[in-house]
Amino acid sequence: MILKSLKLENIRSYTSQIIEFPLGITLFEGDIGSGKSTILLAIEFALFGLGSEKGSCLLRLGANKGSVTLRFEVEGEEYEVYRSLERKGKNIRQTECYIRAKEGKLSLSASEMKEKILEILKFNEPPDPNAKSVIYRYAVFTPQEEMKAILWMKADLRLQTLRKAFRIEDYSIAKDNAQIILKLIKEKAIMLYSHASDLESKRKACDGNKNEILMQSEQLRKLQENEDELKREKENIKKELEGLQKQKEALGKAKGEIPLLKKEIQEKEQEISTLKEEEENLTKELSETIEPTINRLSKIVKPTSESIEELNKALNELRQKKENLIKEETKVESKIRDYESIEKNGVCPTCDRLADSREFKEKIEIKNKEKEILSANIRELDEKISGVEKLKALLMDYEKAQDDLKNLNNRAEKIKEQLSKIRIKKEYLISKFDEANRKLKEAEKELEEYDKLSSQIETTSQKLNEIENKLVEVGKQITRAQSTLEMLKKRVNELQTEIEEKEKEIKTAEKLNEYKIWIEDFFLPTLDIIEKSVMLSINQEFNTYFQKWWNILVDDTTKEARIDEHFTPIVEQDGYEIDINYLSGGEKTSLALAYRLALNSIVQKVSTGMKSNLLILDEPTDGFSKEQLFKLREILNEIKCPQVIIVSHEKELEAFADQVFIINKIEGDSEVKVV
């Protein structure tokens, strides 16, 4: 990560400030309380939020809203992050948050923002919004007081803190999780064994029910055989009874047929009489009415060879001629009236010119002659029309007579057909009448045998009822046996299911025991070995870095420094261990800086995706001599970090800084200026 710029709005002692970060060594110089640490806190806030801090530690007193905007670069891609703080009543909360990248602006919540930043920086750690970034605090920026606190804290607490920084705590978490799983496995195995403890009793109960099923099945088989025998006996008696009932029905049919036959004989007599009467009436109608009328109509002669249509056509033509002549006559009469008007007045009624009355007198005579001819022609047409109309009336009378003749002939044919049918039906009825008389005599004979079958049918019916009652009782016994058998089978299935489940539970418990043994005897001891091996490797490497930086900073061959197995710094003079509290101020600062740089190197190595391209040092030279200050330059050249940010009040550091920012605080407002 490379920082590009930082913008502060109402953050602590800053009202509004923009800082551009160059590559190389940058020094922020200022008096104590001038606002140097605020810049480092603002950078961390922009990236990871407040963590466990309160908003009041950043928002400027008296301001209702403040914000931090940070631009930085990761692997050649530039990002801009923005976080704002807003005062709402007595509380100060993070409000607007966003990240701007090449894809555009992405607005997020405070917790989502931290998760996204960890993803961009490839910091493999939980995105807890209420905690600082462990990797950032130990690999990029560790406040000087926090580093000294680590050095002077108790060994077990220091080790616990460093385990988090080195990601060694994952092994402890794995062991704790393994212990939790181990406990769950033990509890689950005990529960499964306890739940399956009645397996043998379930097996015995299942075997007992299976034996009972065999007994019930045998009993059911015998009952079903008895039922089949009774059914066969019932069928035989039923067939016998059906035969008797059919005989009785046949005889009973004869009994019922006697009144029907008598009624039929009476009906046939009535029908025959009716047919005879109908035959007489039709014969009379044919001979006395229809045939004489046919003879009379047949003698009428057709008045013309033309058809009605042809006569109508002739009439239409004559009437059209008459209409045309009437129109001509009307026109002539109109001309006569016009001419008479001109003759009388001497003026043309059309053009108002003077006219010769003598000339129009001749024209009137000519037109009167035309009118007489037209009138004569009209009278002649009237006579012709009258003649055609009379002929048409005679033709219509002739055609009606022909229609009547046709209808009468049809009626005569139908009457003959009816007479033929009546005679056939009469012969058929006479034969049926004779047949009904014969059947009546036979039915009267069969009726005598009807009563003999009644007692025999009654006896057979009683036997059938007895068999049916036995079948009902056997059916009930079979139903009870089937119900019992079904219940036993269901119980066996339930027991078998329970047995299978309990057998599975025992197998699962045995498998869980295998897991328990594996975790206790193999997994946990292996984790201990791996953890100790990793911790030893880190300790040795940490000690190498620590001694390297110490030897550069402290030019005293009588004093040596090392790290023990608890990562406690040990200082020896002439082979004797000395209390670090008795070191000089510069030596204490050297010890802290060497420890800080060693911690920085190790955390960067163990953090996946972390690249050593940014280092932030907070007051790293407190108590340093001028020689040690120059040695700090040697160390910074040694670590070859592309961007180093130092916050200090030491002016001597200006000598090897690539860029110097002076921070002044005037009347409570901090201001950053480039030298």
C-alpha cells in the first residue's frame, strides 16, 4: 500500500487540511500536541473505522460533522476512501462511507467498508468492526506508547498479544475448537449408547411378535378354509333355490298371465270389430264419393296451350304498351294546352316572343288527331287485356281441377292401401286371438302346480340363511385375526426400524469413539508440535532481526541484546543480564525501535498478501543521540521501504528526510506546511 493524499475536515485540531504524500522518507515535524498523531489516527480511521474508539476522540470540539478522505494505491490500482462523523444529540456516529475505484463509487456501511478494505489490502483477519486491524498495527503502524507497553507488559500477556500479531493464535483457536468438538463427540457418543441400551430387549420383543404372527397366520388360514367351504355350500344351496324359484316364477308367471290373456282376448275382439267398421267406412267413401268426382274432373278440357307464366308475360307486355300510350297521350294533351295558350295570348310561354295564332291552330288540329289515334289504340289494348285475363281465369280453373284430380287419385290410392293393411291386420288379430285362447287354457293348467313348490322353497331358504349366518360369524373372526396380524406386522416393522436405528446409533457411537481417539491421541498433540515448531522458528527469526537493529543503534560492544522464548527482550552487559529499566533513555528507545522493526518484518512475512512498501514510525527517536539519529538513517536505507512516514519533534531528522512537513498549532487550529 502507498499513501497518496489525506483530506481532513473538522478532525480534532484540524478544520480543513489536505496533505499529499510523496514516495521516500516523509517527516512530519512539530511540537508535542501540535497535531502530528492526529494525521496517523486519521489514516487508520479512514481505512478501518473507529474500532473500539469513540467518535468524540476524532470529531473536532464544537463541530457537528467531520470527515476523512484518503487516497492510496495497491498493486498499481488507486482507491479513494471516505468516512464521515456526525454529531446527533450526545452521540457521534459514522454516517456516510464510500470507496471509489476504477469501477466507480461504491457506498457501504461502516462494517462493510472495513471488510472491503481488508479484501483490497489482502489482510487475512476477521473484519470485526469494533477492533483495530492487528496486521496494520504490527506491520505498518504501531504507536510508540503501544510498543513500549508491549515491551514492559508481563511475559504471558505479551506472548498472547504477539500470538495474535503472528497469527499463531489460530493454532490455539483450532485446539479450542477441537476440544469443543471432542466434548460434543463424547456427549453424542454417550447419548447414542444410552439411547441404544435397550437394543436386546427390542430384538426379543421383535422375535416374540414374529412367533405370534406365525400362530395368527395359521389360525387365519384355518378360518379362511372354513369360510371357503361354507361359501361353496352356500353356492350349491343358492343354485338349488334359484332353480326352485325359477320354476315358481314360471308358474307364477302363468298365474299372472291368466288375467292378462283374458284382457288380451277382450282387446283383440274389440280391435277386430273396430277394423271391420273402419273397412266398411273406407269402402263406402271410395265408391260413393271419390270415384264419381274423379270421373267428373277427368272430363274438363284445357282452354289454351299457353301456360300461366306465358299469359302473365303477355298481360305485362299489353299493360306496358297501354302505359306507354297513356304517357304519349298525356304529352299530346300537354302540347295541345300549350298551343291553345299561345293561340289565345299570342305569346310563347317559354321565351315570351310573339307568335302567329294561325300557325298554332293547325298544330292543335294535328295534335287532336294524334290524341284520337292514341285513345283508339288504348281501347283496343283494354279489350285484349280483358280477353287474356278471362283466358287466364279459365286456365287457373283447369289447373285447380287437375290438382283436385291428383289429390283425389292419391286419396284413392291411400284408401286402397289402408284397406289392404286393415285386412292384413284383421287376419293377424284373428290369429293372435286364437293363440291367446290356447295360452289361457295352458296357463290354467300350470296354475294347479304353483302351490306345490312353496313349502320346498321355504325349507331351502332356511338352510341358506343358516349358512349365511355362519359365514358372517366366520368373517368376523377372520377380520379380527387379520386386524391382529396387521397390528403384529406393524409392530414388527416398527421394532425392526427401531432396531436398525439403534444399530446405526451404535455404529455411529463407535465411529465417534474413533474420532475421539484420533483427536486426543493424534490431532491435538500434532497441533502442539506444529505450534511450538512455528513459534520457535518465528522466535529465532525475530531474534535475528532484533539483534541486527540493536547492534546498529547501540554502539556498545559490552552490551548485547536477545529475545527469550517468551519474546521478552534480554540485555546483557559483559555476560551479565541487566534490568532494562536501568538502560538510558536512548537505549530504551533503541530497544523499542529494534523490537518494533523486528515485529514489523515478522508480521509482514506471516500475513498473506502483505507487501513491505509502507512503514509509519511514531516518535521513534525519543532520547536518541545525534549518532543514533544518523544510524536510524542507516536502518531505513537497510529496510528499503518505498514509503516511510515519520512523526517526530526531532529537527535532526530533517537531514535524511526526502520531504518535510511542519505542523504548527495556532489558537487551537493545526496547519501542515511543506518545507
